[in-house]
Amino acid sequence: MWLVIPCYKVRDHILQVIESAPAWIEGIVCVDDACPQGSADFLQAQGLDPRVVIVRLAQNQGVGGAVIAGYAEAARRGGRILVKVDGDDQMDLSYLPHLVAPILLGEADYTKGNRFSSLSHLTTMPGLRAFGNAVLSFAAKVSTGYWNIFDPTNGFTAIEASVAKQVTEKRISRRYFFETDLLYHLGTLRAVVRDVPMPARYGDEVSNLRIGAVLGPFVFRHLRNFVRRIFGQYLVRDFNVATLETLSGLALLAFGSLYGLNWLAVRDPGQAASAGVVMTAALPVIIGVQLLLQAMNFDVINVPSRPIHPYLRTLERIAAE
């Protein structure tokens, strides 16, 4: 098991993170993402833990680019489970066993922290941040198809190396949308994702995220991933009852809405709608909404449940022989 730590403006905290890594961690990859504080030089000047490997990126690639580079280096050195930890000391490494256990037991391909599993875990999270994370969580459920998870932006994650290799070959967002976009691409692989309860933890670190700058792109990317997911999952890779319910529901909803709006546009002033007009407009809308709710219910229960990493590992062994 290897830790992957993206290093960007975390010079004041990175040593505490490395020192808190338990002895059973085989290696620690620290990725200097063109850090203006010179994280790599700073670490080399210290008495480094012999498990530490430093990767330098010539240009800043964002948290996603740094994590992907760290995954590649850790996997190249034989890491089978890759744990991503931020360098700002916000993550309690005593929860590492809880994070990797589902993967070791073959129950999950990817695990992540969930600070919303208990009200007691949220006591240190600012109210505005808790509200924002809750909104992002629902948006991520819709856009990724993982209705069983919460807190998608939690950066304390673990992934099986063969799954990491498959998913990082895709065009994943390299910056602040990385964690959510990674979930979307894991969904296209039908990988199993599991939440691990853990408390929120904050210190004196300063976030590099600027809400105003990323709000628009976040909304656009969630909508884009949702459309791509529905089209790919229910029209390209499969055609099932949810497909029929979605297409029929949208058609009925559109017909009822357009019929009603058209009647309002052409009616005489003061003319009341007859029972037939009301039913012709309302009934398709009601049935259409019900069909869409049924399709949504199918989507909720269609969350991946069978891990893919045993299959991928078997393919690797066959290829190596």
C-alpha cells in the first residue's frame, strides 16, 4: 500500500503528514506540482523517511494531474492499493485501515471518506461549507450514477492499482473537478465505490479554491457528465426498461407541456379551458413525470455492486505469463 500526496503550497504541513504515516505503508509518493514554495527541495533538505519518493512536475497540472502522476509512480513501484492524501494535514491517517479494508476484502474498487455519515462528524465543518458540500453531493449522485455515496469532494481516497490504471487512461479533469470527474469515469467502468465514515478535520490551512471561479464550470461539467452518462448507459451500452421509461416520459411531458402552452397562446381572452383540454394537457404530464420517476428509481438501484479489480488483476496475470 502506497500513499500519494500532491504537494502545492503545503510546506507548513507536509512533514506532519509524512510523519503520521503508519509503518505498514510501503511507500509515500510526494508530487511537487510546480509548487512555488519548492516542496521537493524542501523535502529533500529534511531527513526524509526512506519510504518517500519525490516526483517533480515541470508545470502545474492541478490536483488531478498531480494525483495521476503519483498513481503512475506508485503502481510502477509495485503498489497495489493507492491512497491519496492531501498535504495540508486535514486527514486523520488513523482511518487508513478503514479506507483500505473494503478493497483488501474484495468488496470495493475505490473507497472515499464521508464526513456526513454522522452529525457528530460535522461539528468542525463551517456551516456554509457543509451546505455547499451537501449540494455538490446531490449533483454528483445525479451526474455520476453513484447514488450510494455522499461527500464527493472528499480527497481522502483509496483505489486498487489495476482500476487506477484503467480509469486514468480516460480524459479526467485535472483540477478542482477531479474527484467528481473520477467518480463519473469509474462509473463508466462499473467500478464499485464505497463510502468510509470519518469526521471533518480543519486547521489553519488556506484553501486555494475560489468558489466564484469554479461555480460555472462545476455546473456545466455536472450537466455534461449527466447527459453523457444517461446516453452512454441507457442508449449505447444497454437498452432496458429505464430507457423506455425515460424516452416515453420525456415525450409525454413535452407533448402535454407544449399542448397546454399552445392552447394558452391561441385561446380567446377570458376563455375557460374545457375538461377535455385540461386532461389532454395534464394527463400526459402526470404520466410522463411518473415514468421519469420510475426511470430514476431504476437508476438508483443500478449502482455497481460487483468489484472489477479481481477481473483486471486476472487479466494482468495472464498477460504476464
